[in-house]
Amino acid sequence: MQQVMIFFLHNFQIIAIIALVLFLMKKSVVIVGGREMSVVERKYLGKSMPKGRVIALSDEIGIQARTLGPGMHFLIPFLYVPQKNPFITIRENEVGIIESIDGDPVPAGKIFARVVTGHNAFQDGEAFLKNGGEKGPQIEILSPGTYRINPSLFSVRKVSAVIIDKGNIGIVTSMDGGPIPPGRLLAATVPGHNNFQNGQAFLNNGGQKGPQIEILPPGTYRINTDLFHIEIRDASVIPANKVGLITALDGEPLADGEYVAKSVPGHNDFQDPSAFLEKGGQRGPQFDLLKPGTYYINPMLFKVELDDVAIVERGQVAVVVSNVGEEPVQIRELIEKTAKDESAKQGTDLYKEIEQRFDVGIERYVVSKGYRGIQQEVAGPGMYYLNRRAYIAYIINTTNITIDWDDSKQTRFDPLKVISRDGFSIGVSVKIVIRIRPDQAPYMVAKIGSVENLILHVIHPMIDSSFRNQASSTSAMNFMQDRQEEQRKAEERARVELEKYHVECVSVLICQINLPQELMDTQTKKIIAQQQQDMYHDQQKAEQARIAMEKTRSEADLQKSLVEAELGVKIADQNKLKAIRFAEGEAESIRLKAEGEAKGIKAKGDAEGSRILAIGESTAKAYELQNKAVGQQGVTAIEIAKQIASGSIKVTPDFLVQGGGDNMGGLLSAFLTSIITGKQNSLIQEVKEV
């Protein structure tokens, strides 16, 4: 120990020198790791920094702008003080936003420092300062990677890259740049900025401050979000069976009298807004529209609204009213101009003649294609991508349209209430069927506007008035009884009236007529009385028919007796004629004999007596001869025949008395025989008396 102390004392100076050398070596050697850097501060022996500077250059006292990279570095001890820091790493989908802590001041009116060259992505701070780098937020950014950046000179903030997914767009607003010209809403397009990833090119090429006309389509972008604020929005998606109606929020003003902006080419369905403005696109509702699909459109410039496609079903047409196109030539103006020109040539007034050349009765608002107004050509069944701001489509049914006036809840109108001439209130249920031909549909629209207007303002008042007038001219019962005629009159009037509106009347039908109950009760009682009277009359006829039938039946039952009686009468007639002829012959013979004998009588009295006697004897003899010839019954029959012929005896009795069975028939026969026999005896007695 003592020897060590002695050695240390004898060599103290050498040991002190060695220790000093080792200490100086430790202070002068800086070893920086592979992912490190060292910031150096100069303490002494240098120039002072300019006023306002906080980071020193290599010959200035202060924290140095330069850094020491990985490895071994020798520094003058006590003159420099190193401080190690890790590298700055920017990962994938990140960007580094830089703000310089030192540098020249940013010019007035500027927010971001200008870009300077040679600083190797801010890794050479001394070159940044020497080349005029400015203090404050930097336009340039750091892409993914590892950087040896002096944290004392540059503040690095890591932010996510701008990622715009499919179906989205990025709305960009610049925080720096020139002013937007007066009257414009969005900044003009400038080239070369690579989707706003090159902020310096944006500013150098005249980029303007504020909302940008350009947008970011889907993708990943390394953008300085301090310079450009990005707002993610949905892209414009037009689904199936829809159309997109566009309204431009910027552009040239619309011309006077125009409602829809004129179409301009080359804007790629409004996805190239710069082309839209450069080619004279106008502010307001646009003529062009978007069909189903996805569109990357700047909503700051174009407002997109969805609308249904125009569908025309079978049995329908679409009458199209155009809000765009040339103004139609007015017919009256055309007539006047033509008449004036031709009159000037011929020296006569040809106005009337010219007027007759034009169909002045046609509605002037129905125009050909290309003119503003109601299009003469209609659209048939199908699906149409129609801009309803430029074209208004009126769907018109060309099949039969039925309009009802009844008590059903589904119908629009209640039954008609009319008053008859005799003061009764009548309810009438009516149905009218109309049809609009496709070629007449535009003229109907020009005349009345729509089918709804036609029904409300033409057909309903017309039908109501027609039936009121007809009911007031007749009684309630006649109105019901003459239903067919009333229906015909109403249909005829409707046909004439609807032709004025280019509508065809198919039919007018009276479905039901409701009379007051007290009138119906009276009519019902009257009809019942008539029916009862008819019933009684029919019953009377039935009874008379039954009597006739009974008579016929009785006659049929006595048909055999009647036939026998008829045959007997015929035989009696023949015998009577025979007897008469025989008696007449005998009488003539006796008369002749009597006359002959009378001639022989000398005295008149004797002749007369002889004649009377001769006549009596002849008559008696004649009866005796007849009796001998035909018998007693034959003579009787002859006399009965004479009586029947003279009307003294009736063959058919006034009353027919008929009994059942053969006994009644026998009694009747006996009764008739006794009458006939009595008559015969009376006649014989008269003859004898003569």
C-alpha cells in the first residue's frame, strides 16, 4: 500500500494527464446508434445568431441546424453538447405534416411557408435555412419512410393519409391561395397539383383559396391536411328506375324567359365541372340528366335530386309539354306577315284569303318537335328517362274512362239531385264512358289541361246541367217511364259537348232513378189496382169459357139424340112435301070435277052447295087417302111440318131440361109425343067440321 502511494505520488502528474486525456476523449467522442441522430449545441467560440433566429448555423453559437447521423463523431469537448433523439418514422397510410420552428418570416397574406430546395426532405436543416426556408407550417409533407429530422428545428405531426372508399368523394377546401373571382362560388381548376398532393404546384400555378371545383375520387392520397381540408361525402348514386335532376349552383346566368339551362357538351355527366364552366354552362336547372349509375360529382357545384322515370303503361300515352326549344310562331302573326307580304306584291288586301290557308281552329300551343309547348307527337307505352323540369308528361288513358254518379264509396260524385216539372225531387245515378284517342290527346291537354280538369270542370257540370234541364221539362213519372229517351238525349248532348275538347263520348247510362216514396206508393197502388182489374177480367173470361165448355160437354152427351131428332125432322120434311104435293094434286082434280059438275047445275045455289060439299068431301077423302097411304102418324108429321114451317111450333125448346139416366129421356119423349098427338087430333077435328 505504501509502495502504491509512493508510486502514485511520484507519477501523479502522468496519471493526471492520462485521466484528463481520457475525460477529454469521452467528452469529444459521440457514438450515435443505427436508428438515432444527435442534435448538437455549440456553447462557445462562435458568432451570435441573427436577431429573431433560434437555430444556429455551423459557425454560430446555439443549437445547431445540422445533426449527427449514426456512427462515431468527434467533437471539441465543452464546445459542443450532443443530445440524442430517435429517427422519425412515417408509416404506411400516414403523412408527416411539417412546421418549421425557425426560418425567414412568411410574407404577409400567406399562411404556409414557401417551398425551398436542397434540404433533403427537411433532413438538412442548415441547407433549409441557408436556402431561405420560412418559419411556420410547411407545404411539403413527408411520405411514408424514416427520416433524420432535427426536432429542434422542425416539428413533425403524423396524420393519416386521405383514404376515399368506393362510393365516396372528397370535397377539398384550400386554406391558402389567391382569391376566388367575384361572382364565382368555387375556386378555378389549376394543373399540376396531382390531386392536391403537390401543394406548392397548386399555389405556384394560381390555386385559389376556398372550396375547390375539383374533387377527389376514390383512392388514397398523401395530402397536406393543414393546407387542404378534406370532407368525405357520398358519391351521387342514381338507382334503377330513377333519374338524377341536376341544378348547377354556379355558371353563366340563364337567359331571360328560360327555365332550363342549355345543354353543353364534354362535361362527362357533370363529373368534369371545369369543362362545364369553360364551355358556357349556365347556373340553374340543367337540361341534361343522370341515368342510373354512380357519379363522382362535386355537390358544391351541382345539386342532384332523384326523380322517378316516366312510365307509360299499355293503354296510355304521354302528352309531353316542352319547356325548352324555340318559341312557336304565332298563327295570327304568321297570317298577318304573309298577308302583308303578298298584299304588297299584288296591291290588294289578301288577309281573308291568307287566313283561310291556315287551320286557325287548331290550338296554337300544340307544336312540332323542337318547339316549346305541347308536343304534337305523343309518347307510347314504355319507360322514359325524362327531365321533368324540361319536359312535363301528362299521362292520358286511351282506354275507356268511366265516371260514376252514385252512392258507392269508391265513386267521386254523389247521385244527381234534380227537380221535375211537377216539383218532385229525383235522384239519378248516372254513368258516362269516355275515350281519348292518342292523336287527340295533345289537343285535349291544350284545351283543358288534364283529364282531372276535364272531369271536374267540363263533364261533371255538363251532366248535372243536362239532367236538370231534362227533368225540369217533364213530370217525375214521365221522366222514369221515358228513361231510354232521356238517356239518349243526355248522350247526344254529351257527345256534342265533348267533341269541343277532342274527347269521344262512348255512352251515357242512367243506372237508377229514385223517385219520392209517396209518389212510388201512389204508383204502386195504381198498378196493383190495374193488375187486380185485369185479374178479374181474366177470371170472368175463364168462367165464360167454363160455361161454354159445359154447354159443349152437354151437347156432346146428347149428340146421339140430336142426330136422331135431326134425321126425324128431315124425314118429316120429306113426307110433308110429299103429302102437300099429293094433296094439292087431289084438290086440283076435285076442283076440276066440281067445276065440271057445277056447269051442269042449273041453279046457282045448287052449284054453290055442290061445290062446298065437293070440297069437304074431297078434303075428307084426301085425309082418308093420306091416312091410308102414310098412316095416322105420317099425316100428323105432315101437319107438324106445316106448323114448323109457319113458325107456329118451335123445334128447339127455350129451356133444356135434362136429367140423368134413360128414365128422364123417356119422360121427355112421352111428353113430346103427347103434344104432337094432341095437335094432330085437333087438326083432324077441324077438318071434319069443315
